[in-house]
Amino acid sequence: MPERTLDATDLDRGATREAAVRAGRGLRLPKIRKNRPGTAAGINREQLDSLQSGPGEVRVTVIDYRADNVLVRTVDDIDGFVAGHRPEWSAVCWINVDGLTDMKFVSALAAKYELHPLAVEDLLHVPQRPKVDAFGEGPAGLPGTHPARLFVIARMLQLKGGHLSSEQISFFVGHRTLLTFQERPGDVWDPIRRQLQKPGSQLRRADASFLLYALIDAIVDHGFPILEFYGDRLEEIEEQVLMGAGQEVIPQIHRLRRELLLFRREVWPMRDVIRTLQREPHECMGETTRTYLRDVHDHIVQIIDLCDTYREFASGLAETYMSSLSIRMNEVIKVLTIITTIFIPITFLAGVYGMNLRHMPGEDWAWAYSAFWAVCLVLAGGMLVWFKRRGWL
Amino acid sequence: MPERTLDATDLDRGATREAAVRAGRGLRLPKIRKNRPGTAAGINREQLDSLQSGPGEVRVTVIDYRADNVLVRTVDDIDGFVAGHRPEWSAVCWINVDGLTDMKFVSALAAKYELHPLAVEDLLHVPQRPKVDAFGEGPAGLPGTHPARLFVIARMLQLKGGHLSSEQISFFVGHRTLLTFQERPGDVWDPIRRQLQKPGSQLRRADASFLLYALIDAIVDHGFPILEFYGDRLEEIEEQVLMGAGQEVIPQIHRLRRELLLFRREVWPMRDVIRTLQREPHECMGETTRTYLRDVHDHIVQIIDLCDTYREFASGLAETYMSSLSIRMNEVIKVLTIITTIFIPITFLAGVYGMNLRHMPGEDWAWAYSAFWAVCLVLAGGMLVWFKRRGWL
Amino acid sequence: MPERTLDATDLDRGATREAAVRAGRGLRLPKIRKNRPGTAAGINREQLDSLQSGPGEVRVTVIDYRADNVLVRTVDDIDGFVAGHRPEWSAVCWINVDGLTDMKFVSALAAKYELHPLAVEDLLHVPQRPKVDAFGEGPAGLPGTHPARLFVIARMLQLKGGHLSSEQISFFVGHRTLLTFQERPGDVWDPIRRQLQKPGSQLRRADASFLLYALIDAIVDHGFPILEFYGDRLEEIEEQVLMGAGQEVIPQIHRLRRELLLFRREVWPMRDVIRTLQREPHECMGETTRTYLRDVHDHIVQIIDLCDTYREFASGLAETYMSSLSIRMNEVIKVLTIITTIFIPITFLAGVYGMNLRHMPGEDWAWAYSAFWAVCLVLAGGMLVWFKRRGWL
Amino acid sequence: MPERTLDATDLDRGATREAAVRAGRGLRLPKIRKNRPGTAAGINREQLDSLQSGPGEVRVTVIDYRADNVLVRTVDDIDGFVAGHRPEWSAVCWINVDGLTDMKFVSALAAKYELHPLAVEDLLHVPQRPKVDAFGEGPAGLPGTHPARLFVIARMLQLKGGHLSSEQISFFVGHRTLLTFQERPGDVWDPIRRQLQKPGSQLRRADASFLLYALIDAIVDHGFPILEFYGDRLEEIEEQVLMGAGQEVIPQIHRLRRELLLFRREVWPMRDVIRTLQREPHECMGETTRTYLRDVHDHIVQIIDLCDTYREFASGLAETYMSSLSIRMNEVIKVLTIITTIFIPITFLAGVYGMNLRHMPGEDWAWAYSAFWAVCLVLAGGMLVWFKRRGWL
Amino acid sequence: MPERTLDATDLDRGATREAAVRAGRGLRLPKIRKNRPGTAAGINREQLDSLQSGPGEVRVTVIDYRADNVLVRTVDDIDGFVAGHRPEWSAVCWINVDGLTDMKFVSALAAKYELHPLAVEDLLHVPQRPKVDAFGEGPAGLPGTHPARLFVIARMLQLKGGHLSSEQISFFVGHRTLLTFQERPGDVWDPIRRQLQKPGSQLRRADASFLLYALIDAIVDHGFPILEFYGDRLEEIEEQVLMGAGQEVIPQIHRLRRELLLFRREVWPMRDVIRTLQREPHECMGETTRTYLRDVHDHIVQIIDLCDTYREFASGLAETYMSSLSIRMNEVIKVLTIITTIFIPITFLAGVYGMNLRHMPGEDWAWAYSAFWAVCLVLAGGMLVWFKRRGWL
């Protein structure tokens, strides 16, 4: 699956426009390609098996842990894995899947953990809007005797080479198991993995839903460095405006506003996800987890607030720049007008005495030349006084 | 009934304006023509029979199915059809009517399925706003002993020749019967029909309300390719702006914004329709259907989100273009001013010595010519220094 | 009472501005003149009798009907009418008053039907905001033993000579009686009157509240032709813009937007009125009426929707026009700059060799003339190349 | 306490700007000066006594009335008044205080009627936002055995010399007593006072809360003449715009918009006050009063509506004016460009043949002069044709 | 911790732009630096001890008081303090910590008062959004047997050298203890401290939550002088606009709008904090406190209202200025056009008769010179009449 990237900054940094466009890197809009309008919703086991796998490797990492033990495995033989059992001492099992291209993996896990066909569809058809779904039904989409599952879709935002890169993360939360599916390798969870290695850390002592909290918290908190990056660019641009920067400032501001808009659109629905997780009780969500989610909710509200402040600042900056442009244009035109209106009449006068008429009064007068300059000075002076009066000087 | 079409793109593609207007294809606004303000609402049997049928054929297709059987019929003799019985094995009967011009068909079906006069009126007086009405009353509009009916109005959006074409679809949902009325032939339901042919598909095993879900899902999901079309055009326009496109860009952006506005206005009320169907229980709506409608609701929210993003992008694009225009104008005027203010004073000077006065000091001086050029250069140089100081160069 | 009229279109149609203003027909704003701030609210019998009647005739029409009988009377002797009785067979009695100038009529009817003083005040002090009030008290404004009354204020919009004309309609609904007061003769209810003449029509079989429904439905549905009129004007204006129309287009658009704004402001509170009638039960409102009011509610929502679409279209049109103006101005200034900057230097050069200096190098040279032209061409060509490079040509 | 005045109109009416500013009458912004952040809230008896009284007289008027009797007194000796008793027959006692400068009066009344310290603080620290507070506690701010009081803050708007003047009115409503405090003499209640003199008026027969209603009704209804004043000014300005008025129109419009904004900000919270009084039951509010407050609520909604309409009209007017300015500028620049581009080339040509070169081809040709004119006409004609083609003429 | 400062005004006051930017004082945006996305939330005892303390001193002041006694201490030996006991007579103990750099202090107090790890994290990671959290759990974040605590975050705004300075204040409210943490020394609470010294003041007689109220009230009321400062600057700017100020006015207005935006963003969430404290009961909040918080709520609403009014005024001012600029530019261009179009044709004419052709008709004519002037006057006069007709003069 290709990365959704906004490579506006490339343009800033000197690449010529044509090159950027030719290289297909004009601002790519977010697009959702659903190739099958009209087919049945939900993807069940058989359909999964019939789906063609795409290119790209899939990596499955399994971490079993409890307060005093931890086991990290990389799974290559998925069939062997789903046939086996988890270690008896394991309190929580976190299965992380990097890449959605190999249907074999998705199919095996969907079967083992009895994932709902609608959730499997949302997992595969990226990008979905962040949301929380609580399923308690069997695999056919009909009410059944299935164990409870919480299905959460989140968006993980990262800066890659100065561009906002957005990836869908799907969580399936059970009582003692957490499944996470990422579109591609590379995430913001390394600190979590390190914490899981530390014996006695709060994470190790807590349940599966607390792991969900920790993962979402890491995703949300990663918004702060992204905003800091945008804040730095905003300050740079402002500095340029203050230094009397040229016209290249406007497209930069517009691009920044556009990226902030995209950022906000990605973050906004996450707020509802976190609020839902925090407020609506579910048998898989621990009480402590919900207390801690309050903290994540505060952070996301702060991020949205900050993003809005930045957007209004950027708008104000554009407005200030355009105003200053208007003011400068006004001044330029004033200078043009003053020079023109002073010289045009006296140039005409010089033209008159340049005529080759036989009888030109004064032509032979000894003081004619001086008189001409005197008239010119009077005219120009009169104009200047008039301009002064109108407040143009 | 004529199609509501926005043929803005025709204009884009080289047709001259005058031709477009003369051909009556200026942007047609959505209009609702109700020819009978003041007459009684609702259309009952007798009124239906007295209505004159318009031109255009009507095609009625009936599909009876259950898990292990399916029967597709095209009905020509509507009276024979309503007099007959459906096959005994039939679990669900879907009657689809293409075209609303022949009153005979509407009248016969309204009588057989005891449709409410108000619903029949809404069915015929297109376009109506999408909505859900639950009727349980008899044909006179008075509470009665009638079997329950759910009446749903939806809008089916299609792209025809690059134009947004919008059509009203009316659904009557009973316990085992689904009636659909389309304004004209041609729809987005072929995948559904193919699924109904497949034995063992989920659709075949489910009830009438699940068919309603599948049809609405197909309509909603068809919004994605339409948005993709608009996204492609937006990217094209942006490319043109980046390449320094000319003035033809602005009307294109305005037209696109207008089409996105229309698109949003058509889609927006559909959200309420789906939410109502999903949330408010009705005896004709199955439990599974309502679970699956959650999925459709997610999709429509995503479509509206995407549409709003596109609209803001288009606005930003227009703003960027106008800003760049202002900046360029500023530059042009600066050049004009610089050239003018440099040459006007020295032209005047040349004019002075072009005068035919008898006594012109310096006229006879051998270095006069060189001195003149020196003065000109000093004046021009002084101007340039002054411009430099003001930051104009 | 004078009509509130927006005669903007007069201006469009060739009347000169001055004439329009002198004739006192500049855009009249909606104004509410309450001459008595500080006096007691409500108008009781004695106050009514003391109010001076204005000029203008009042016409009272009374229609008694039931399913199989109907009687239409015009009442001149109001005292005789209120003293008499209605026909025994009469199921519903509709009393329509055209004109509010003769206090005798209002006073007599207010006494006979025990109308609440606050309602009588609202009836006379036009324009009021559309609203629904339920009164069950006696004439003194104190809770009493009075029969129930529903008091409804609506606004009837009509196009008169291309202008939006707005009139207040006051309804008093009893169990078997409906009183309607219009500001002046002329309404949109003729189809209703014709229906009342038709034996066996649904209206004839229903109760007084159904008549209320029919009258409000006629008022609301009359919004569609008005919007159609505005839509046609919008299309005309757009055609003009496409044809490269002149500057007279902007005031036309502004005027249209203003009229649409007024239209919306008049229609908007009607929505609440209809919703209140439909949702809040009252002993005078029949069950069937409330089912049918759902239909009216749909229509008014559609009207408001359409009006908003038109307003956004009009805004977009103005924006497009102003953008195109900017673009054209840009082009004009570019031409000016190019011509000026090409000719100013070479004009200066010609001026130099027009000087009457004795010693001008090259003056006597045989090729001087040709050399001069060569220099001019080189200068002009250089300029053109430079313009080309900057993308001005 | 100084009056908050917007003397924008002074500027309109010919006073020069400088004078206006020098006289300190630039648009005064609404400001709230709280001199004691950090001190305890609420002002109790002792604090009141220690507050220094300001300059300015205080006038206390007491009106006792019942249906068949009325007594109006002006109180000079406040200590005597609070020590005495009200007439035994008195049903309602209205004590009106004009001026808040003499603390003796406030202190004596606060003690006699046991006003809450928080309310006393709000009464003195003007301006407060309009609000309703229900107190039932003793003077220390702690729950006590105090009789119920309703504390209402309203704003009385008046036009003084064309300026909006805003004054805080504080009401204390008891069962049989109404206290009103005004910032300064002069109010809109004279019609109420006249009504109280009339035996048998509804006001005389009703309770204290009905008097509250009547006073608030008078304040609210006084908004209509103010809006009428603004409406008249808006029409005047529009007339000027239609007559092609000069640049002085824009500041007038901006000033009017600003005044309408202030007006709206003052009126808006009054709506909540009236709704609270009408909806939330309180032992001091009679049932009839609450019925009549519905009427006041209608009026204030109408005022806000009208104010919004005026504001949108004013915005539209400014936009229209700026658009027309752009259009005219466009036209001016077009004329400039046409004249310049026609004459600049032929002026150059004349300049060429004005050169004093020895060998000028054609100089001696008999038809040279006519040929020159012919060339000029061809050039100018060509230009005109080219302008025509571009649609500039 | 560095102060968040907006030093826009420095720029106003003559410092050159470059200097300002070089000195790193371009408008600093609000930024939140969270250095540990991905680590566990909450900071417990051990983590606190391991955190490195920063530079800067910490000052702890403890005030114990009851109605008839008060004791103020400055604590240097925090370990000794937490080991000791409070005076037995002490009704309320207020511990104020200035500075968050020394972890020893925070750690000791967090341990003694069993502060929740999440609250401790919010306390240290400034800035947080203002909020109220109610904790009743033990230190591990798990439900426990801990005494109730109310955790409040507020923002204290001060003007320092004309810049808005914002500081986070964290409150922990217990039954008889109030802890406040400030980012740095210097606050708005000196009047509170003086009141606590006064025997018999309301504050001395009340409980800990009333102290919370008094402190928040002081913070909120301090918004009024800040707004007054902005109001004064707004008036200054307006005066400049009225006096026909130059272009330096626009950046001033934009800067003011930006500061008002920041002010609003800081104040807005405080409203929710106060509403929550006032509405939601908690065992640590006294009844009287909640009555008094109503007053603070009124004040904050007033502040937000006033801030919005100022922002709209500032926007209007900018618009007025830009409009006046447009109008002046229009006028300038008109003058340029008039002068140019009058003189260009007659200059051409003079040029024609300046040509050195042998045969120039009229050259020898005695009246040629006068005739030339006559033609020029006619041409110029004709132009003037034409301008007059177009309304340009």
C-alpha cells in the first residue's frame, strides 16, 4: 500500500515546480479508493482466502508478558502459530502485524480470534475513519456466542522527510489479547516495547486494555513533535515576512495552512474514539485504563487547540502580508503619479517651444530660457504644494 | 422526466461560451417545480388513475428469491401481475420500477401494496429531500388496519459524461417485499443483481430489509468514485496553477467548488436517513440489517468529510491564485514606475534643449552633448539608488 | 397598511437611479413601527372600540361546510353576523377577514370568539414574527373558563410585479371554527376555495384543523414559484457573466442576494411554527392533520435548502465576477506597462537628437537615421525578450 | 458615573476629525473598570458604609398603589423612610432610585430589604452583564431565613443626541415590593407612571411581578425606535451610494455596523434574562406575568432578528460600494491605458522627425506631413481595432 | 522554565525589525514540548526522585489560619516540614510553591499529600489546558483508600512590560488544605494575603474551598486590567487611523488581534473549569463557595464577551483602513489618468510641429502659435467635460 504523503516542502526547498509536478509530487489529495461498490459488506473466511495477496512482506511479532516474565517472538509460520497455544504463564498477549499484503496472515488470525467480517473489511480497506466498534457476535455477522471484542481504528501520524505520513492502525482488544494491524513497518511504539522489557513497569503489571491505552497514548503524544515542526516553520515564515520577504512567502503559507488542515482532519475523529473508549463501559476495558484515558483525552484536546491556534496565526500572517503588499503598491503608484504629473505639463511646455513655427512669441527674448525654467519651477512647485495638501507627501 | 445535469465541464473542454449558453447549457440550477400549490396533499387511487401518463417506457422487474432459489421476471402486463400471486417458496420479492411516466403501473402497485397517498405523492413529485417515513395507516390517510410499511427516499448520484446526475429512488419496505421506484433506467445495482444470482450468498439468505441495506450501500459507495473524479480534476487544476496557468483557472475552480457544493447538498440528508434507519427500530427492519447499516453510516460520514476537505482545498487554491495575481501585478506596476520615473525627467531635459529659443545657454558649448548625457546618467543613477533604498529593486 | 415591497428589479429594468430614489423606492428595509412602547400589552374590548379605524375597506367571507353541504356568505353587517347563529348542519366554519383597518369588525369577532387580548394585539401590530400560541384563558388575560384556542401567525409571501411582498396572516383555530385575518385582499387560497366547493373532497370531510393545514400548505408551497423566479434571474445573470457582461452585473447580484436573504428570514420562523403544530398535541388539532403537517414540514425544509443553495450560488457568482475583473485589470496594466516601457526609452533617444546643440556627434553622419532606427529596434527587441522571460507575454 | 456614548455620528455631521479626537470623542470602547481584583466579592453593610460617596444627586421615588388608590412620594430623608412603614392599603410598593453615587441611600435600602452582598456588589459595579439571580439566603451570603428575592440586571438603551447610551438597571423583586436602581436620572418609564395613575388599569390590579414585566417590556420595546433610527440612517447611506456618493460613505457604513454590533451585544443577553424569568418558576413571579413575558420574549427575538438583518444589509452595502469602486478603477485604468498606448507610439514618431539629423529620408518630400498624419491615423486605428477585439471598448 | 511572552509591542516601540528578529523576539508561538511520547503516563514517587532538578530557586510559603489566628511561614527545609505537623488550631493550611525546578520539593509534598501520579505529571509538564480532575484513589493510580482531592489547573495571565505572560497554576484542594504550584515567583494574590492577615475577614472564617474561590477570583478579575490595556491600545490605533495614519497601522492591528486571540484561547477553557467547580458537587467544595463561584462565572463570561467585542472592533478597524486605502488609491489613479490623458494628446501635437519637415502646412502662418494654444485648450477642455460627465471630477 503506498504511503499518503504531502511533499509540499520539497517544493519549498528549491526543487523547481516542473520537476516536482513531473515527478508526480504535486500535492497529493487524500483519496479513498473502494473498488467494489455494490458488493456485500464484510469479508468472511472464504472471501479472505480467495483474495489475492499483494507484494510486500508481512512481519508478525508476538509479545507475551506478565509482571515477572516476558517472551518476544517473531512469527514466520502463521499456521503453526494459530495451531499452537500461548505460554501458560502469559497474562497478556500482544500480536502486532506489520503489513496487510499477505492474506494468509490476516485470514489465519481472523479465524483464530473469530474477528467480525465487517471489522476485517475495515481493516483491509484503508483508509477508514477512526472509530470504535463493539462486537459480541459470531463470525457470520449474526448474533452468536462469540467472546467480546472491541474493534478500534486509529490513525498514526508521522513526519517522514518533512511530510505528514498517515497510517491506519487497527486494534482488536480481547480480555487477555491485543491484536494490532499496521499498514506498513515503522511505528512510534519502540518506547512501549522497551517498557515491556523492564520488569516491574506499570505496563507489565496491568491488563490488555492498559496496553491499548499505552499504544494510543504514544500515537497521540506523537502529535506534539509534529506540531512543533509546523510551529518552527511558521516562525521561519514570519521572520521572512518581517525581513520584508518576497512573493515566495504566500505559497509557503498556503501550503502550511493546507497541511495543518489535513493534520486537523486526521486528528479530529481520534478525539471521539478516545472519548468513547473512556466513557462507554465494555467488559474488555479495565477501570484503571479508563482513568488514564482521561489524560489522553486532555492531550488530544490540547493538540487540536494548538493546531487551531496555528491555523489562525497562519491566516493572520497571509492577511498581513497581502495588506502590506497593498500598502506598498499604493505607495509605488503614488510615486509614479507624482513624478508623472509634475513632469508631463512642463514636458509639454518644452515641446511647445520646440515647434518649428515661424512666429513664436518670446522666442527671441533674451530671458526666454530663464523664464521657461521659472515657469517650470512654479508649475512643479504648485503641484507639490497641491500634493502636500492632499496628504500624498 | 429530464435529468438534472451540471454540464460545467463541457465549457472547460473547449466549447465556446456562447455556444454553451445558446445550447441552453449554462449551469442549470437545481429547481423544484410544484405545479399545484393549494391542492390537497396526497394522491389516492382515483387521482392516480386520472393523472395523464407521460411519454417514456416503464420497465418493471420482479426478483423472487430465497437461499436456494431465485426467479427473475420482467413484467409487461401489470394488471396480470397484481392479480396473480408470488411463488410460494419466495422469501423476499424485489419489485423494481424504472420510470415514473406510466401512471397505470404506479396505480396498480399502489393499490396492491396499499401505499399511503402522501408517499405516492412524494414518489411522483420529484425531487424530494431524502427521508424516512413509517406508515401504518390505511389508504385514506386515516389510521387503519394496514400492514406496516417503511417509506424511504434516497438520491442516487452518478457521473454521466463528466456531469453529476442525480435521481430520486423511492423504497417501500414491507416484511417480505421491497418496492423500488427509479426516475429512469440505469442504476448502480448490477453487482447486487449478480449477487442475488449466486446461490448461498449472504443476500440470498437474509430478509427484505437486508436487501434495502445492500441497495443503499451500493448507492452510498458510488460516492467514492465520484469524489475520486473531482479529486483528479482538483489535482489537474493545481498542476496548472503550479505551471503558472493563465486566467482560465479561476472559473474552473469556481465551477468545481459549485459542483462539490451540489454534491454535498445531495449527500448530506442521506446521512440522516441512514442514521434513522439504523437507530429507530421498526418491525420491518431486521437486527442484522441495523448492524450492517452502521457500516454505511461510516462510509457516508467519510464521504462528507472528504467532500469538505476537497472544498477547502479548492477555496485555498483560488485564494493562492488570486494572491499570486496580486503579487505579479505589484511587480508589473513596480517595473512600470521605475522605467517611467527614470526616463520622464531626462526626456524633459532633452525637450528643453530641443526648444527653438534664440538664447539657450550652453547650446554652443563644445561639451554640451557629453554634459547632457552625464546629467542624464546622474539623474537615472540617483533614481536607481533611491529605488534601491526603498527596497524596490 | 402599506405593502412591504422590494422594488430592486425596477432599478434593473432601466429606470434611472435618481428617479428610483426620488420616487422613494430605494430599497425599503423591513421596519417595525411600534408607536406605544411603555403602554400595557394586550388589547381588550374597550381599547379596541376606542381605536380609530383607518381608511380601506374590510371584507369578511364566511364559508360553512360539511361533507355534503357548503354555504359561502359575504358579511357586510358584522353586528348582525355575530348576533346570529351558524347553520345547524355546519361542521366547520371558516371566517376570513381581508383588511385590518376597520376596528368594528375586529372588535365584534374578538368579542364573539373571546380572543385573548395579547393575540388581538399581535393581530393588529403587524408585522409579528411567525409563532404558535395556545390560549385557554378568558378575555382578561387571566386563567378562566374559556374554550381552547390555537393562535398561529404566518407570513404569506407573494411576488407582485417582480417584488417580494410579505403579508401577515393570523389564524385562530377552534374546535369547529377557523378565523383568518389578512392585512389586505389578495391571497393564494383560491384552489382551497375551489376544493371546498367540490363535494366529497377530502377537505370537506375533515375538521377545522385540516383546513388550517390546507391553508398553511398553500402558503408554503407558494414559496416554490417564488424561488423559481429567483432561480431564473440567477440563471439570466450567470448568462450575462458568461457573455462577458459589464459592471451592471454586480449590483444585480447584490440585490438578488439581498432579496434571497429577506426571503429566508421570512420563511425560517415558519419552520418552527409548522414543527410546533406537528409535534405538540393540542385539543384542537386532529391526528390526521398532524400526519399531513409532516409533509408541509418536508416542503419548508426543501425551500430553505434551495434558498441556501441559491444564496451560495449568488455569492460564488459575485466572487467569480470580481476575480475575472482582477484578472482583466492585471492584463490591461500589463499591456500598458509593455507599451510604455518599450517606447519611453526610444522616445527619449529621439528627444536627445532633437536637441538644438551645436555639436552633436553623429548628426552629420549619413547613416545616422538608419542607425537610430536600428538602436530603437534593438532596445525594443531587448525589452520584449525580457518581458518574455518574465512570462508577461 | 459617566455615560457610555458612541458619538460616531458627530463625526458624520461635519465636525472635523481632529476636533473630534482632540475633544476626546473618538469612538469610546465599552470598558469595565474593576478597581479591586483580589478583594473579597460581595459588599456587606459595613463595607457599604465605608465606601465614599461620589458627586451627583440621588433621587428616590416611592409609588404605593392598589386597584383603587395610589400614592407617589419623593424621599429625601432616607433614614426616616426606612424607619417608617408603608401605607396599610398598599398592595405594591415601587421604590425607584436614580443615581448610585450616594452610598447612604444604597446602604439604608440594602439593610431594610436585606439585599444579598453579591447583588449589592453587582448593583454598584456597573456595567454588569444582564442576568437573573434568585437569592433566598441571609445577608452574610450563607443560607438563612431570609424572604425570597429575585435579582434582575437589565440594560436600558436610549438614543441621546444620535448616540447609543446604555445604562444598567437593577431590579429587586419581592412579594409586594419592587426596587429599581438606575445609574442616572432619565428613563423610558413615563408611560408606566401614567398608567399607575389611571384607576382601574390592568397594572393597578396586578402584583409586583407584573410591574416588573411592564418595566422590562418598556425597556425592550424602546429598542424598536432605536432600530428605526438605524434603519433610517442605513437608507440614507444607501441613497448616497445609489447617487454615486464619494468616499465618505465607507466610514459611515463601518460606524453604523459597529453601532449595530454594540446594540446587539447589549440586547442579546436580555433574551436569556427574559427566557429565564418566563420559564423558571419563582415564588415572587405571578402566573399572569409569566404569560405576558412570552410577549416580551417575542419582541426581543424580533429586535435581534431585525438587528441581524440590518447588519447583513450594511455589510452588503459596504461590499457593493467596494465592488463598484473596483469596477470604476478598472474603467479608469482602461481609459488611461487606451489613451497612453494610442499616443505613445505616434509621439515617438513625431519625435523621430524632430531629430536634427542632416540626412532624414523623406524630410523634403512634399507629402511628408500628410503621410505622417496618415501613418498616425493607421497606427491609432489599428490600436483601436485591437482594443475592440479584446473587449476593452 | 522560560516565560511565554508576546513581545509584539517592542516592535511597535521603535526597535528595528532586524534587531527584534535577531534578538530572537519574533512573535513566539505557544508551543508544548513533551519530550517523552511513548513513556508511561503519570509520575510516581520513584520517577520523581530520579528526575533531574533544573536551575532556579523554589520558595514554599505556608499560611495556617482560622478566624482568630494566622501563621505565615517560609519553608526551606522541606523534609523537616513534611515530617512535622501543622498547628493544632489551624483550620485551613495554604501551601504555595513558587517554581517547579527543584524535584525534592514536589516529591516531598506529593508523598505527604498522596497526590495522584497523573496529576503530578500535569503539574510538571506545563503548559496544560485548564481543567478540573477529581481523584479519590491511592498513589498507584488504582482505586484505593485515599482521602478525596480536587485537582484544578488554571492559567494566570499577567502583563509584563506590555506583553501577555501566561503561567500555569495547579491547585490541590483537600478538606482543610490547599496546595498551589506556580511556575515562577510573582503572582496576583497579594490582596488575598493581606485579607488573610485581617482578623474577622470573610476569608478567615471560611473553609479551604473558599480560599480556592478567592484565588481563582483574583486570577479571573485580573483579566479586566489586561483588557483595559488592550482597549487603550485599540483606541490609540483608531485615533491614528482617524488622523490619517500611515502604513504602520496595519501590522499594529494584526498584532493586537493576534494577542487578543491568544488571550481568548487562554481564558476560554477557564470558563469550563469554573462552571464545573460551580455545578458538580464534590465533598471538598463548600456550599457557600459554590454560590460565590457564580459571581466568578459571570465575570469570566463578561471578559470573553468584551474580548470578542474588541476583536470585532479590531477587525472592523483593519477593514476600514484597507477600504480607505483602496479609496485613496482610486483617487490617486484618477488624478494620474486625468493629467496624463489631458497632456498626452497635446504633447503629441507639439511634437508634430516640432518635426523638421520641409513642408509643414501652417508653419508660416502668423496665427499659428495662438491657433496651437487654442486647439490645446479645446482638447483639454473637451477632455475635462468628458471626465465631468463620467463623474471623475
